[in-house]
Amino acid sequence: MVSALVCVALVSGCAQIVSGIPTTLGSYSTTEVAGLPAANGPSGPKTGAPDAPLKVDGTDNGEIDELARNAIADVDAYWAEAFPEVASGKEFQPVKRLVSYDSNAPGRPLCGKNTSHLVNAFYCPPEDLVAWDRGKLLPELESNFGPMAVVTVLAHEMGHAVQNRAGTAKPNDPVIVLEQQADCFTGSYFRHVAEGNSQYFRVSTGTGLNEVMSVLNYIRDSPDVSNFTGGNAHGTAFDRVSAFQYGFSEGPERCAKMDFADVTERTTLFQNWKPAQNETELPIDDKSIEAVTTSLHEVFRDTGAPEPEVTTEPISCRGRQKTAPADYCPATNTISLDLSALREIAQPPSKDSDSTGYGDFAAYAQIASRYALAVQQSAGFELDGEAAGLRTACMVGAWSGLLVEDPIGQRNPVGKLRVLPDDIDEGVSALLGDESLIAANARGEQVPVGFARVEAFRVGVQDGLSPCTTKYEG
Ligand SMILES: [Zn+2]
């Protein structure tokens, strides 16, 4: 994955984003996920659930197809209840045909394509069918992320069937609008599962939803192959996870309202992204750290917080446990960095190596997280609780959002450091991982629930700094 921090000419002043987009309703809670109890219980197929009696053309009657069939039946049952709300009272009709194929086998025609090497799952509007590759795609998803990954992808495809039936998208809407709606409908279905209303599956609001969001992260668009108006635009990880969260938190009505204007204002996919000539992946060195520190000074200047000192020397901070790869000492207002640990995080992620990295921006976000603690200390907030972790994620999001020169949202970036949507996605990936300071308090304790971590970060990216202290008080 290409990652870049791009420096371009400073064109704007210090305007803050005020997008006016409502974020999740209500205030925060560290024991709840959008109103449901936060828990790390089991996720996956329920034992003893019957096999769904759905007809699947081409099936080999293997385990993957059984899982897929049950997923479709479960999503059908959800939409039988929820569909009338988004379709002016109309009843939901299941799709006309379900097709399983093996992309490794000799191809056959399906929806104007050939199934040979077609590693995909899709909804085909003209034939009203949902099809999936049982040979490669679904087994890979299952082995990487567990069975709920298969359910996620099929719930998304059924989301397209729903929008087609309900007419929630307009014929000339760009693909990204359709995709955002489908991810959002996936989120609303998963709420039904998380509430315990599914016959076939269960998902925990902690690790369970984390895995589902990791699937969306995995199948994100890379902005160097996709752009906002592109015919294949599914959204960045930030966009996809955001849409899922809207559906989960606010229900299918929110998804139905996703239109061109809403999606344009909210998403991070660039309109005409071209690999910039001066694009670079910044190494973790003194020069980059200075650029990042300057950018943090600029973004947080209006808060009036005294600028913390940033050093690569180890510091002693009496009575406090150190955190890595960055450490904040409240008594001296100093941030100490562990460069080799930061370099590990800055390594680009790779499916083929044992790289534990997320990319350069994920490393810089760790520094920003400790800077956010300095800002919180100056404002009189407590630094060791869970709310501190959420405020931190929100402030790192606000900082990140103010570095994107977004030709769609017409943001006014602050300072000279610039990031690309890919960089924001590195932050999302790190937040979905186990060890990151982006949503951690001064003790380095990460907010336990991934959904809450990502949500707080998203609030900051979208709405800037002010909700970070008002929404996450305490
Ligand atoms: Zn789709």
C-alpha cells in the first residue's frame, strides 16, 4: 500500500472543520456500544441452528455454501422486518436466485461475466441474483477473519438488493453512494445480530464487531486505484467503516438517507487522485518528527495549551509507568519517543511478510496521541481513565482531518503537513489492532472496544476538535 505524507504550499489559514454532519446520537459510554452493552462474548454461527432451506444453484453442498446459505436466510429474515421502514411500507421479497461458483473451476457465464478467476461476490440487478465464489474468496475471508467475514460480505451484497428494491439510490448516483448504502445496511443488519435477534449468528459488540470492521478495512479501496466518481469506488477503510457504524448506530433509515450530497461531504476518497509527484513516505527521523511536531503545534495552538517538549531522549517521570512507542510525562509536559518502536509501526503492512506495521502515518498518530494528552492536561481533564482514551482518539482524528486537503469536502487544512486518505486508513487499521496509543490514556491503556475507538477517531476527523472535549467529558 502506498502511504504518503505530502508537503504542499500553505494556502489556508487556521479554519477548523465544522461539517455540520451529526455524528452518533447521544453521548458516549465506555460500557456501551451504540446503546448495547460492550462485551467480548462469542461470535459466529449459533450451534443448533437449522440449515436454511434456500435453493442455491451450482452449490457443492459444502461447508462454505452452508454458511453462505444461512447468512442469506438470516439477512432475509432481518429485511422482512426492517424493509418496510425504508420502502414506504412495502414488503421485502428475497432475491430471485442464489448462485455458488468456484473461481478455480472452468468458467461459465453469469450476469454477463465469466466465473473463471472471478474472485468475487456480487449482486446482479438485471437478474436479481446474488452470487459468490466458494473456491477462493469466501474460504479466504473465513480463514483470515472467521465465519462472520462471510456473513459481512453477503450482507453487503444483499444491501444492494435492498437498495434496488427500496429505490433508496438514484439511477445516476455514483457507485460510491450505492456502496456506502450497502455498507450501512450491513451495519444495521449487524445491530440486529448483536441484539441477539438472529436465528443463525451471534456477534459480540467488542471483538466480534472489531472483526467485521477489519473485513471492511481489508476490502477497502486503495485511493491509487479508485476515486470518488469511479465506477469501482467502494470507499476507503475510513469511509466503509463509517458507513457501517452509521447503520449500526442509527438504523436503516440513516442508510436510506445517504445520497450524493451526504456522501460527498463525509467520505475521504479523493475526486481526482493522481499519484503526486512530490509524494513521499516519510522516514521516522528527526526531520519528519519536527514536521509532525510543528503540525501538532499549529493544529492545537488555538486551545492555548502549553506546547509539550518532544524528545527522542528517554525521560524519567516519577511514579509513572512508561508507554511505548511514545510516552507523555504530565509533570514535565514532555513527550519522549522510542524511534525503533515507531519505525516498526511505520513499516507498510504486508500480507506476505511478518511486518507488524501499519504505515508511516500510524506511527505519527502515536506521537499525536501523546500530544493530545498534553492538551487535555492543560484543559484540566483526567488523563488515566477510559474517557481520556476516547478524547485522545478524537483529537488524533481532528489533527488527521486537518491535514487532508480534500477537494470534495473543501476542507481548510492547517499548517504545511498534508496526508492522503490512505494515511487516515492507517490510523483506522491501527485502531482496529490490539496495541496502539491512538485511543489510549496516559497509562497506555487502550479503550477496550474497537467500535468506540474508531468512532471517536471518526468524530474528530469529521467534526474537528470541539466535540472531543464536549462529547467525551469526564
Ligand atoms: Zn458493493
